[in-house]
Amino acid sequence: MSDTTPTPSQAGEPSGEDIVAAHEADLLSQAQAELAELKAKSAELADQFLRAKAEAENARRRAEDEISKSRKFAVESFADSLLPVADSLEAGLAIKDATPQQIREGAEATLRQLVAALERNKVIAINPAAGAKFDPHQHQAISMVPAEQEANTVVGVLQKGYLIADRVLRPALVTVAAPK
């Protein structure tokens, strides 16, 4: 008697090999979908990186341009504020028969214009009063002299100093009281 019992594949049921093959095919399609998704994400991130890099480069270039323009126009503004001083000096020199009094008045008016132009551009005079404490950051001692005031204080100013935006452009040249 022969065994005529049908096998699972003959009965229409999948065999173990068919189940494994179907499972592997399913895993392969999942892996391919995941790979496609990761490739798309990678392309998106690469695009974002390139855009961010380009934006950073553009920002750097714009900042350099702004710095260059601000330097250029800062000098332009300073020069523009000094033009009236030059005009006043030229006008004063054009007067041939000026009296000493007129020359003095013109020089004082021109000096006021110059001081105002310097102050508008944040150039401030350092002119310490007699008796003020010596400040090595703003003053340069030329000599120490005996004086009837506290030691290490300013006795006299030989030449004014100047600050520009709170930075010493030139220290004031001063004489300082010597210790007793």
C-alpha cells in the first residue's frame, strides 16, 4: 500500500521553505524601504548642511563689507567735521590787513570749532587740574618737582592728552609733586 497522503504543498498549504522565503522577502523589502528612507534623510541633511554653510559664508562676507564701510565712513565723518575748521583758517589767512585783535579772535573761534569737532567724534582732552592724583594710565610724568601739595599729584600740565572713545590716544604730559 502506498502512502497517498498529500504533502502540505500538495494540499495548498505553504511549506516551511516557502514560509522562510516569504519572511526573507518581507525582511528584504523592509530593509530596502528603510534604506530608501535613510538615503532621503541623508540627502535632506546634506542639502541643509550646504545651505547653512552658504548662509554662514554670506553672513561672514556681509560682516566684512559692513566693517569695511564703517571704517571708511568713520574717517569720512571725522574729515567732514574738520572741514569748517579748515575753512575758518583759510578765511583768516585771506584777510591781509587783520589787526592782532582780529587774528586772536579768529584763532579762538577756530579753536572752538576744532574742539567741538573733536568732541563730536569722541576725542576728549585729558587736562588734569593741579592737585589731581597722578594716573599713569592717562598721564605721563615728565619730571618730579618739589611742591607744597601731596606727593604723586599733578603740579602742572605741559601738554594736554586725549582720549578717543575712552581709550588713551595720547597721555597728558605732566609734572608731578615729589615726595617730601
